[in-house]
Amino acid sequence: MNRRAAMDTRTQVVRLDEGNREEAAEKTASLLLAGEICVIPTDTIYGIVALERFPGSVRRIYEIKGRPEEKPFIRLIGGPEMVSLYTDQPLPRELGKYWPGPLTLIFRGRDGGKIALRYPQGPFLASLFAKIGGAPFVAPSANPSGGGEIHDCAELERVFSGKVSLILCAWGGHPRHKASTVLDISGSEWRVIRQGDLLLDPALF
């Protein structure tokens, strides 16, 4: 994807419901596998997504959001076995019960930094992962950096039309979930970085 083309993208808008879930997942998958950028409903909030294997598309999401590149994006993964692609740190058994679900875990990365991973739930995302071969994708929230979450399709169209290839709108509007809870387990003491949709068992701390 070249920069000029990315700046003038023809945006498709599709309403997602139970009747067209597979068709919508197929359309989204075909675009992602071609290196395109999409806005989709996740099991928490809307995300702006691209396959991690396309670094140009990932950089373009930084531009669209107005986000500093030193702030890394969360990766959505298709199963806990994908954790080993990014870190030698195992998924703690006591946290495994929260996956799939609205819990983002920050692990120690192999490069000495950190990596944020989440295994989401829901039939649409399960179907999407099946159609992209389980490939991980970056999935920051679909809103300008520093702005509030967007739950309304019309607002998504206003903000992202011409910038992404697909806006997939949840039928009847996306439920006003909070973003995922973010837990940093990279150090000796676990720390909640963001309290979101999931309340963790206090006994973990």
C-alpha cells in the first residue's frame, strides 16, 4: 500500500448482524490479507485494525490516529498458544481463565521491551481469525489519539471515511462496553494499568 493511495481510500460501510456474520468476516479477512485497514467491532469497543505482517499499514494507523509511534499497539491473537510468538514468559495459569475475554496482558518481549496481547471472545472475531489463518493483528481503539471512544456508526463514518477500506458497524449500534482491562505482568509485581470491562480477582494481587 503506497502512502498516496492510503490517503484517498474508498471506504465500504457494512452493517454486521447475525445473518451476515460469515459474509462480513470473509470481506474483512480478504481486505486484511491484502494489507488494508478496517474498523471493526470487537468484543469490547470498535478497533482500527491491520495485520501485523504489513508494517506499512501499521504505520498508517499511527497517522490516522495521530498517535506517537513510540506508543505500541495492542495485538489481538487467535488463541493463548500465540503468546509464545512474542515472549518466553508463559501465560500464568490463574490468568488463563480470563481468556478469551476483555483482558489485555503486557508481557516481557524478547527484544527487552514489552508486548500487549489479548485473546478476544465472540463469534465474529472467532470467524475472522479462522479466515485469516490465525494471523495476529494490531487493534487500537477506533478514535483519534486522546479522544473519547466512538460507539456510533455515523460518527465512525465521519471520522474514518476515506482513510480505511471498511467500516463494519454492529447492527443497532455497538454496546457501550468499556475498553479491556490492561494488566502488566512483565515485572515481579503485577500492575493494573487500565481498569476496563473486567474486574480481576483481588486475590491475584
